[in-house]
Amino acid sequence: MTSLPGDSDHGGHGDPPADPPELVCARCGTRAEEPKPTWTFSVENGVRHYFCDTCARENLRAIEGRLDSDRW
């Protein structure tokens, strides 16, 4: 299929996709300019909360406690 002029996969405006938002650890406030594979997140009341690798490691027991036993 051929695209019309000015049409693209980015909403039809030809603009590149927006940069991902800067990640901020919900516990300690550490910032990351790009997604980090060692960070984790939880979804609470429909909102994503990101945690840096240090906070995730320190609170691993609490994180695992929220998972169904078949997931660990």
C-alpha cells in the first residue's frame, strides 16, 4: 500500500515519535534519561510507578509478596 504525501506511521503528520518520558524512581527520585533494563515498575490504581535497580533490590521481598505464587 502506498502512503499519501505527508502521511506516515506517526499520526499522519510526518513528525518523528516523541521522546519517551524521563523515568523517575518513585521511591528515591533517581532519574534516568532512557529506559533501563534493570529498573522495574508496578501498576497501582492504573498508574505506572518506576523503581531504580537499587530500590527494586532493597524491596524485592515486598514486590514478590504482591505476585501470585505461580509467578515466582
